[in-house]
Amino acid sequence: MLLPFPFLSLLASIAAMFSTSLAANAGSFSDGGNTLISAMMMFVGNEEKVYILDKAEGNKAQINGHPAWGAVWDIASHQATPMDVRTNSFCSSGMHLPNGSYITFGGNGAIGPGGNIGSQLNSGGFSGAWDSQYQDFDGTRAMRILNPCANANDFASASCQWFDDPTILSLKSTRWYSAAEATGDGNVVIIGGFVNGGYVNRNYPNIDPLTEGNAANPTYEYYPPRFLATTSGLNAYAHTFLMPSGKIFVQANISTVLWDHENNIETPLPNMPGGVARVYPASGATAMLPLTPDNNYTPTIIFCGGSDMPEYNYGDYRFPYADTWNIPASQDCQRITPEPKDGSAPAYEQDDNMLEGRTMGQFIILPDGKLLVVNGALNGTAGYSSNGTLVTPQEGMPFGESLASGPVVIPAIYDPTAPRGSRWSNKGFDSSPIPRLYHSSAILLPDASVLIAGSNPNIDVNTSAFFPTTYEAEIFYPPYFSAMTRPAPIGMPKTLTYGGNPFNIIIPATSYAGSSNDAADATTVVLMRGGFTTHAMNMGQRHLQLNNTFTVNGDGSITLHVAQVPPNPNIFQPGPAFMFVNIRGIPSNGSYLIVGNGQVGTQPISPASVLPANIRVASASGSASRPSTTGVNDATGTGGTKKSSLGLIIGLVVGGIALIALVGTIIGVRLARRRAAAARFVPSSSRSTEFPGPDMLPAPDTIEPQEMRSSELGAFTPLALNDKRLLYHSFKLEHLPFR
Ligand SMILES: [Cu+2]
């Protein structure tokens, strides 16, 4: 559909303003301002706002008389504003909803200063219901919903704030480090997690691999609720990807399954080669490669880095059994196509090694179809330890509480379509002066730059630690920021459907240089969903290229005829996304839209869009003053302005001191289940005594240890439907702050 001309020209001038303001040094970092809270979790709410969550801790920023652990960051100004969050969002999972709201699941009990249990206890006395100083409530069953607002809205109104009231909306069981995956009908399945937390989700020897004496939560549930069920393994923050069939690809420890969550049927897939763990705390980078017409929208999942340390080293809930900061992270990359279109058996395929080993590396899919990896460390694992390790007391840990060492501060780009042996590059990239270790995050912004924030391997705020609580955000500019001209498409839609009539987008002649026919051939239209980022993951992150054809016009403008989303909501679940138009790999700004009908439920489906044939005009050409380019700044890093002495420290660590240590663990395992009131007051410093000491564990020769690595164990075990411990608060969707 064409827009009337005056409207077009207005849009074109707005777009032109945008494209000229985008000049930045490709491959460089710039200051992203102060996030006020440490950015453990983030998501992009719309074209104006990024929402940030931290754990409840002693941040200086205050809100309603207590330290803040929520904030909203303005994309244009880089200014953060505190937001009130009631429950402790420590290590939640999160996902979008079909209407563009975001929801987060679970967290930690209430804690106070020093990470100690909150002043008011849950019944049983092992976990906090509330803390008088930080004023956080128990978040272990919390479900928090946020309806993203923009500058035109009243941020003080309840509809722009977090809805966070476990008496109205809560999980059926306590979950910390659960996985979350959206389904094709807009539900979210919430999978596994700890009951109360720890370094890994097991005791040792591992004699009760399913529930670990009720400290592991091997169940799954749905939001909105449907029924109960479960997972297990080295399984915190399992990696989950919805497949076109509706099954969910799940990878945890070294096991892989395709899971039919409707019927709770698992189909085992091959184990991860080389014994490399990718889930927390090994924390490899993972992503679904772009879904394109060329690959027939067949998902391929890539895993890079993590750790291949022996399974014994993972220890137990309390701490690792080895000094992880001395153990190099994996450099290995593997790809798997879980549902091959040719009917062949799914298999892991060795991919190019990363340029260096990384734990806590994070893949950010870029609009041009390449993947950026940022953050992380050369050695060790995620997590922190206030308990030391089995072999080193906390006081002997060389990097404070951090279990990782050797920050990797240079991003790298992975090109999934390049020939093997040439897929990785960091040519021309600056290094960041800021280590981004445990509890860092990164997400694609609407201008196609990448926001990087957080890092806090500390139990509470510690700005003097070797790896301190970090509030400084940075923006990284991928190589396409070297382009002098970026596409400024007109007529980007606000909603898309599954199948149905195609729509038109206009590319003005000013958006490119050279032959119009060539530019049109080199144009793609993509949907990007950055997802909910935490713990080096972007839950729900997806890139989908829409089909398109074009009509080249005599004036050099190009009319793109663009297909709706393929008629299968499992390929791109309903909900928010940004649309970008790329010309020769140079993206436009992203334009916010909603895919689907905005509702939870079966999505309307129409036949796939039918596109007209291409029409070319050999004489037409673009009018941009310079051709677009994909070059980056030279290796000297012309864009870098923030080099500091920290770079020296990092160099030393990388170069051989190799490793120093960190450990830290972790937060307490508390077996008490959350119950109503009946709280009593007790001293708050007893946390570490809840861990059984090594001498209290069964001697290895008296028990047949079951290693975590067994993949014969069913990953999903239904929980008893009538389990009365699992309180379930009934609620109605219309009572929730949906738009
Ligand atoms: Cu965490």
C-alpha cells in the first residue's frame, strides 16, 4: 500500500535526520551512560526505552526509600531512571508476550545487605520473605509483567510500572535460573531451575539427580498456566529454542533433546561433542542462526565456548571443586539443525573455533545476518563464590568472589554463511576498557548498535572488588556503522500477520548509491527480536528474513514487495520485533512492530504471501553521495577513546599469569518452600551454615555416584498435578496490565 506523498516526504525527512545522526566509528565502543543499577537483565521495550533489572542489592540509586534494582534507560539520552520492583529479581528468566509486554519469572528469596537472608523469614526459617533494609519481597515465585511505555506516556502511572504482586500472579513452584521459551500460541513455557540456588544444581555424589533432595526444580509450567511438568541435569538456564514443528530444542549439560511439550515426549538428540557444557555456569554463547528463504526457515543452533572442564569440577550447590579461574574456557563451536528438512538425522557439526576461548560470551544477532559475540572471560565459569572453592578459601581467591578471570574485551563477528575456516573476525575492533563478566548483558538497539552493560561477580554491591559492580554502559558499533549512508525506508508496517497479503516499502533513491537494479538485488527485509538478555543469553532472540521482490522506479526509488511472516507461528512467535531493511548489509534503523494478533492463543493464519515478479530499470540509480561500504576502521582503532590502564591488566592476565582466581559462590540453598506469612525474625548471617560440609556428604565408596553427565535420565518429569505444596493463585488475564 502506498502512502500519500506529503506523508512520504515528511517521513523521508525524519528518516534523513536519523540517518545523518548515526555516524559512528565502526568497531568502536562509546559511553552508554550510567545504568544506576547493575544491568543483570535487559530488554528493549520499544524504540525509546530499554528496561533493566538487577538483583536486590545495595545500589546507591534509591526508589521509594530503598535501593533500586529496576531502571529504565532512555535510548536517545542514555539516561537511566530508577523503577520500583517489589520482589527480588535475582537471576530470573524472561520473555516477551504477544502484545509487546515482557514478563520475568522467579528469582531469589528476600535478602538484605551482604546477600544475607532477609529480616523477615518464610516459614521454616530458611529463606527471606522480606527485608527491612532493602525492602525486597521473596521473588522465588514471582511473575513480573511490564508494559513498555514511551516518552509520551505517564511513567508514574501504574500501567507504565512493573506489575509485581505474587499474591495475584505467581509461579506454581519456586524457580531460580529457570529457562523460558515462547510457544507459537504466545504462551511461555517455564522450565526447571533451582528451588533456591547454588553454583550448580546438584549435590555430590549425585545420588538424587532428579530433585536433589528437593533443591532442584525439575518441572515445567506455563504462563498463562496450563499444567505442570519438569526438567533435570546441569540444567540451570537450559538453552531452549522453539522449532517449526512446535517441539522445543533443549540443550543442557551435554545432553540434547527435542521435547514435545504438549505431550511430554522427548526425542534424544546427540550429546554435545567434546563434553563441552554450554549452560550456566559454563555459559557458552548460543543463538539460532538467521531464518531465511535460502535456508527455507530451517533453524540451526550454534553453540560457542563454555567449558569442557571435568564434571567433578562443577562440585555442588556450595561451590566448585576446582579453582575455576585457572581453567581455560572452551574455544569450540558446534552447530546442529534439529529438524533437517531432508529427513536426515540431526547431528552436531564442528564449526570454526572462536578466536579465543570464552565463558559467558554472548551472541547478538545483527540485522545483516552476522552474529556478534561480546563479553565473557578466557578462564573459569559464571557464578561467584563467597564460600571459596573446595580447595581454596574465599580469602585466597585472587579475583575476589569471581569464578572467572581474563576478561575478553574485544568483540568478534561470526559470519554463518562464510566458508569454513573464515567465519570469525575481530579485524578493526577496539577493545573495551570494561571487563564484562558474571551478570553482564548485551542487546541490539533500534539503530543496530549494541548496548553492553552490567558485570557484577559479587554477592552485594562492591565497587572496589577486582571485578567490581559495574554501572557503566557502552555502545558497540558493528562494522556497518562505517557506512556514510544508511537506508531510510518508508512505510514500515506496525503489525504483521502469519501469511496474507504482501505489503510495500519504499526505499528512496537517497538511501543508496549506484545501480538501482543492483541495490534492489542486494536488499533484504528482516525481523529482529533481541529477546530478554541475562547470563550471556538472549532468551527469545531471533532473526527472520522476509521474502521480498521489488519494482525499481525510474527516479531511483525502489518499491519492495514484502511477504508477511511465514504462516507458521512456531517460526517466529507472536509478539514484538524490529524490522530493518538492509542494502548490501547496511541496515536501516529498526522499526517496532507486533507480529500476530497481539493475543495469547491460536494465531490467525493465511496462505503464504504471493509476491509480484521483480521489475528492473537499467538506467535508474541511487543518489547517495557515497557508496555504502562495509569496511571498518583500521586496526589502530580510530574510534577508540576509552583505552585505559585496565587494558594492561587484562593483557597480563591473558598473557599468562593466567589465571587467577575467582570463585564465588553462591548464594544459599534453602529448602524451605515459600508459604504465607508466619514469618519470624532471626539473625540474618547464617546462610553458609545451611550448606552441608564435605564431611557431611556420603563417602563416595558407599554410594554409586550418578554423574550429571548421564543423558539417560529423562529430562522432563511431570510433577504431581495435585501437589498441594504448589499454591496456585487464580487470576484473569484482564486483570493484568496488558495494553
Ligand atoms: Cu546469576
